[in-house]
Amino acid sequence: MIFDYAIFGGGVIGTAIFNKLTRKGKSCVLLECEPDLATGATKANSGLIHAGFDAETGSLKARFNVRGNELTEELAKELKVSFKRTGALVVGNDLEKLNILKQRGIKNGVKDLEIIGREKLREIVPNLKEEINYALYAPSAGLISPYMFAIALAEEAVINGGVCKLNFETQNIEYKDGIFEISSENQTILARKVINSAGAGFNKVSKLLKTEEFPIKFRRGEYIILDKSDFVKLSIFPLPTALGKGILATPTVDGNILLGPTAEDIDEFNTETTESGIDKIISYIKSTFNNVPLNKNIRQFSGIRVSCGEDFIVEKSKINPNVILIAGINSPGLSSAPAIAEYVAELFEENGKDKPMKPRESYTCEPAGKIVCRCEKIGENEIVRAIKSPIPATTIDAIKRRVRAGMGRCQGGQCLLEVCKLIAKNLNIQLEDVKKESKNSLIMFKGDF
């Protein structure tokens, strides 16, 4: 079979494009080198659908952010993915800078922006420090699970004829007579057109495609996750700097509280967390809020932002116009994903109406069965449904991303073994062959030590 499109990268950008082109009635294959989708930048970010006031007017970031925000609510509803339009605040005492952000947002097309003062600010955020008097309020901002959004986009595409290839490590690409021959160790995929949305692996794929490469820079952001609470009910930012939007406090769509990220330029992809990074988050949050419930800290993690300059790169290759290059997608990449997918379809002149799609089902089911994850109240039947889903969850972290087993207060301390047993049983593999995430991330060992 020769696919109309091959899409590299199983993050939220690649899956959004996979979904959109499948909706256009095209035959598509999604190629991901890891055992699951959303294992890179998509799994480790703030989970915010930004309003769109921060990006420079006229940039791709501004264009795609505002349009993506408009598209996300209905798309999430169709995909049966939770989305909450909670709003966001940028807090501070510099009215001039807040007004600059407001005017930029208005030019970008953001609706209902408002500068609010001390009284209304205290009503919305009673825990805010007394000396902070003003904020820019953006009611259109929202929350979503970035990894569940990406997985659902891909699942719907697969249900409607798309093909998803996990563990596909591309080793060679040849372009002959208008066809790309994309080869891994044990199979070859044929496609007429290609989208390179491989994120941190963009240049590796571009080298194989013999298309343009870009200088890629990495910036690490560390986070703290707090157990579920009502410490804040919407996303609260400081005034942005050259390093980004700054350290924020935000609820997640699932009810946890997220503090972070830091912003540290690094030489290579490295997702470790550091004492200095966590201390920086705590210091800033304590300077901005009263009564910070740090005793509810259940986990720390870090994510990587990839940049190729100040703006996104989304364009046809000048070397081979049958390739679209998508690089440097950092914040607001999650917010922009549906709009980037829409634009990619336009670049390839796929302008027909979207076809009706067979819906995907959520993993929640009745009866849920024996409770396996007590923290998140996840039943055995829900985990099995995830394992047998259109894009099967075959690792511990894949289960976590789909149904949250192991994401609660004990972080898998009580349910890890039971989840391992369910994976092993339903995949007909040995218990010691169950992986946490990648092929080398073993959970348990068998043999002498």
C-alpha cells in the first residue's frame, strides 16, 4: 500500500495532523519510534490552552494559538477528552506592562481581555500576596491533558482508517519516482508526502529525508505536582520575561496543582530534576502566594522545550515540496496543535470538507471492576480497556497516560504490581517483560544478582 501521507512524530502536533488528514479522507500513517504516543514534550508540560496574548502579533505563534484555542473545545468534546475553560491571570503591579499584553492580545484576536484590580483579584485568588494589586484576566484560557489529547486524536484517526506504527525506528528514507520509501529494521512504509513533526528528533528525520535542518536548542523546565486541592482554580502567571511565561501555579484538568516551570538552557535533551530548580519554584511560589500547600507535594518532573528561533517553523521544504517541515514547536504548541494541523492541510491543498468520523470511546466503563488504583479509583476493566484500545497501552506509563492508574497520591506505590500483572496477562507476556516506558526501562528482573 502507498499512503497519501506519512507523519513523523507521535506528539500532539503529529497526532493532530494525523487526525486532520484522516478527516480529509486521506490514507495516513503515523510513525513513532517509542512504544507509545506522547512520550516527549507532549507528556511533560503545563497542560494549558493559552488565550494567545503573549505571542508577538503577526507571528505564527500568535496566529495558531488563537485559532487553536477556538478549535480545541469542540474537538475535545468530539474526542471525549476533558477540557475546562477556567481562564488565566497574569499578576503584577506594572500596569504599563499588563496593558501592553492586553493590547497585544486584542491585536492577536483574543476576546474579553480585562485588567482587574485588587478587589476582584482577591475574589478570584484569595491566596495571592497582599502586595500584588493588578492582573490581566483572560477568560478564554483553558486546561486539557496534553497526552490524553494526543492519544485521543490518534485513536480516532485509527478507528477511521489511519495506521499508527509504534516502535518504528526509521533507519533509511529513499525518494524515488514521487514515492518515499521509509525503512525501519524490519519493514518499509511507502508514502507520497511526508510531514516531519518529530520534535527533538526533527533533524535526524530531515537528514534522512535530505531536507532542511535547523539549529535546535533545548530549554528544560522543572515542575512540582501537588495532590488535588483548590489552592488555585485558574492558571496564574507572573509577567513574562525573555525566558518565557515564567513560573506559574495552575490546576490541572484532573484536579492536581502544578507549580513551575523553571527555564534553563541546556546542551542536550536531559529531563532530570535538580535541587536548585525545585528550590527556585518554591521560592517564587512562596513570594507570590500565602498558604502554599507544599505538604501535598507528590512528584517532581521536568520537560524539554525545543526552539529553532523566536517563532514556529511550519512550511514546505524548498528542497522537496512534498515534505512539510514543522520545527521549534514550544509554548504555545499544545494550544496551537489543531490550528497547525488545519494549516498543514491547507499547505497540501486538502481543502475539502472533513468526512464524518466514527467516534472513539473513553476508557471509563461500567462496571469498572475491582479497584486497582485506589488513589484515582481506577478499576480493572478500565485498565484492560486501555490495553485493548485502538492504540494499545503496553507499558506502565502508557496505562498512566490513559486512565491515571499510578498518578495519584501514592504514585503507584500500591497499584504498580497489579497493573504489571494486567499488562502481562492481556499481552500474554512474562511479568518481567513488562516495561515502564522505553524498551530498556524494566520494572523487575529475574535471575541471580
